[in-house]
Amino acid sequence: MDAFLVSTGIVALAEIGDKTQLLAFLLAAKFRRPVPIVLGIFVATIVNHAFAAAVGAWVSATLGPDVMRWVLGLSFLGMAAWIMVPDKIDEDEAKLAKYGVFATTLIAFFLAEMGDKTQIATVALAARYASTVAVVAGTTFGMMLANVPAVYFGERIANRVPLRVVHGIAALIFAALGVATLLGAGAGLF
């Protein structure tokens, strides 16, 4: 349960103001059909985060516990710093294919999520926690918590969310996880 809750919280906070959330705003404004957009985000996130979690589990199994502790601790600290850098949507990601709303969302989200903060966080969380299913479920739920309101309410909520505060909270959580990991918290999990 811990893996699910931590994964949900970290990704939900990290996703606010992220380029994939900006993509959700863009898709919602372009298509004005929230259900296929939400379904496309959901499927793309599950596929992307399942792959990321598999990589995280492989890294955890490949590296020894001492090396793993340092890799994870430093990764979480790196994520704490990275999350404070504002995202912008790339021109290539803003171009919408003509495959229909669901397929366009699926493809755009899958590609935008590659190498994104939340994908890297999923790799680290899967390496940290033994349950990849709980991590994928948590990171997917976190993505949906951040993106479904973006699709349905768009601009009305975008201007009311203090992004610096949200990013600061997410950075503090990543930093706390990094320091705790470096200090040996959860050493029996590796």
C-alpha cells in the first residue's frame, strides 16, 4: 500500500505543470471530447509506466543493495531539483495527428511521456519498491488525478493552481525520499 500511495502522491504533484499536462490542455481545447482524451491518457500511461517499472525492477535486481541505495538516493535528489524546472510543450508534440481523438491522444501522450519526469520517477519508484504493480497503479492514478481535471476544466483551473508551491512540495517529497534512501531507510527492500 505504501508503494501505491507514495507513487500516486509523487506523480500527481510532479505532473502539475508538466508538459504532458500541457498536452492534456491542448488536446482538450482542440478536440473538446473529454472521454476519448481521458481514455487515451489512461492507456498511454499504463503502457509507458509499465515499461518504466519493468526497467526499474530490472535495475533493482541487477545492482547490489549498496549500489542501489546510492543510485536511488541520488536519483530522488536529482528529481527534486529537476521538478523545479518548468516544462514547455515542444512544437513537435503540439502537432496533432489525424488518427481520431483517442489514437492521437494515445500516441501523443506515449511519446511525450518518454524520458519525462514522471516516467523517470516511475523507474526510480519501481526500483525502490518491490511491487511493480502497486507502483504502476499508483503512478497511473497520479497521472489521472492531475490530467483528468485538466481535460475537463482546462483554463479555469490552470490559472488558480500555484505551480511553484506544488512543485516545491513535490521537490521536498523527492528530496526526503532521497535523503531517507541514502541514510538506509528501507534497506531491506533491495
